[in-house]
Amino acid sequence: MTDDFSFHMPTRIVWHSPAREAIVAEVTALGAARALVVTDPGLAATGLPADIGSALEDEGVEVALYGDVAGNPTTDDVAGARALAEEHQVEVIIAVGGGSAIDTAKAAAMLLANGGDYAEYQWEGRPITSRSRPLVAVPTTAGTGSEVSKVAVISDASQPFKKGVLSPLMYAHAAVIDSSVTVGLPPHLTAATGMDAFVHALEAFTGLGANPVSDMLALEAMRLVVDSLERATEDGTSIAARRQMMLAAIYGGIAMDQAGLGLVHALSGGLCSHVHLHHGLANALLLPFVADFNMPAIAADRRRVLNGLFGLGDDASAGDLVDAITALVTSLGLPVGLSDRRDQTADTDWDAVAEESMRMVMVRNNPRPVTVDDCRALLDAMK
């Protein structure tokens, strides 16, 4: 845990169902006459973004829709959303979806206020100097926490390495939370996104940047996941479980944004770039292996807290805790390791994955020092 820390999270969290009512209130409070809704094709097909658009139009707001965000968003998605926003001279952006849609909207909103190309900020270190165009984030998954973080992670086809752009000026202005919008999320996505929330919290709690405020949020996020994710996965209509998971995503998202991430996310970045896995699934696949690697570096008092979360005694061994974490993953029907995906990984350049993982900034926050050989060994273990 670090002795010196600061905490800054300016996003207003609005918990309201139906979401469209709160969105309309946020947009009209801004005095905006033109809005852009950013979403992905799957969510656009559900009618939710159109429903939000109609509610805004009923209040006299002109609405444009960008519905082409990819599962792993690219700079092309950012450019497309930005161009449409400029064409319609929008005054506010509404992101409806998971982390992909929200990150795309965050990146576009930043460019609208700061100018230039995204590559300048991503690769050339151009500073962000102006607050992003007003953004209302409406998460439809319980996992990424993008609605309460200051980072946008976007892939650039010209670069094999995935690198986030972050700034306190990139926070969404408001996050509208309606747990009922996650009811239709399939079990495998409920499980994968939920494990993303858990890993955010675990890495924030065990990382070098942990602080008293992030600890409070991370611990509650993990408790909520352990108590509710299996139920949300098995019974997607349980509003109580869905609500708990939305809270877990928010708490975990704030915790990781304030305290940093670790080796799971560093490896996940390279793995997703080369194998094209869902981000949450990649985290779940990696978690047991990285947890086992990190155990010797986790302080005894923190281990005892984690033991308690899983119903283990204070004197439970590191192996017992790793087994409990692994059992959480398998209880959701998620695989541990990549043994059932050998066809998908046959041509993977594992050395490149390891080397790219070491370039991820979150490696420096991991509780145990990491080398490229460590990364190779962990990837070999999970193959």
C-alpha cells in the first residue's frame, strides 16, 4: 500500500430506472440541443439506443446514432463517431453499451474538445488540455467500470500494441446506472464481464498503488462478486443479483482507476491482441495462474482478508486461496487456461505476447516484480 495518494472521481453517478428518464434529465440540464448516441451493432439491434434517442427527440433534442463500435474498439470507430459528432455539431455524447462503446465515446469526446488525431495522444504523448465534450455513460454490462474511469483503451490497426489514453479530463460527466438493462445479457457474457470487475478489484487491492479509499471500494466489489455473480449468471432475470453486480462494477472500476492494475491485465492486453479473446474472458483464463504467481508477494494481512472473502480460515494456505479463486472461475462455467482453444491459438506468437505484456504500464504496479521470462512461463502454463 502506498502512503501518499490522492482521490479524484468527478463523474456523477445516477441510479435510475428506466435509464432513458435520467438520460433525458442529464441532457436537458446541459441545455444541449443536439446529441450523439454511440453504441455497438448488437445493442443497436435490441432497440435500447433507439428508445433513448426517441425519448430525447420527444424533448426537442436532435439525435444522431453511431452504432458500429467493434467488440475491441479501434481508432476507426473513434474517427467514425467523431466525424458524425462534428457533422451534426453535437453538444453531448451518450455512450450506451459495455466498455467498448464507452471507451469509443470517451475518445471521441476528448478529440472534439482537444483536436488532433488520436494517434498523437496514444503514441506521441500529446497532452490533453481541455475537458472532454460532455459525455453521459450508460453501461449495459457489469464489469468494465469504464463509466467511472479516466481511461480509454482503443486498438490501432497500425500498431500491434494496445495502449490506453488517460487523463482526469476524460471522465464521463455522468454515469446513468439501470441494472434492468443487463437482464438480457447472455450467461457467458455475464460471467466474463463480472470476472473483469473482480480482477479490477483484486489487482487494485493487492497492487503497489493500493490506498485506504481504493481498499474500501475494492473489498466491497469483490464481496459483491463472490456473493452475486454465480446467481446473476444462472438466473439473468434476478434484478437483485444484477443490481449487486452493477455496484461491483462501479466500485471495482473506481478502485482500479485510483490504485492501478497488475499482471492479469498486462497479460490480457497482449493475449487479446493476438488471440482476439473477450477481455473479461481473458482475465478469467489468466487469473488462477497469476494469482498463484503473486501469492508470495501479497502481505499476510491482505491474504487473511482475501481468505475471509472466500470463507477460508485465517490460517488457510496460499494454495487454498488460489483454489478458491479458481473455483469462482469454474463455478461460472468459464475455462481455466487455453487447453480447449488450441486451434484458435495454434499460430500465436507467444514471445510477442510476453514482450508486449512487459510494455504494459500496469506491470509496474504488480505486487511481485515481473520479467519477460515470467510472462512466458505463465503463458506456457495456461496453454
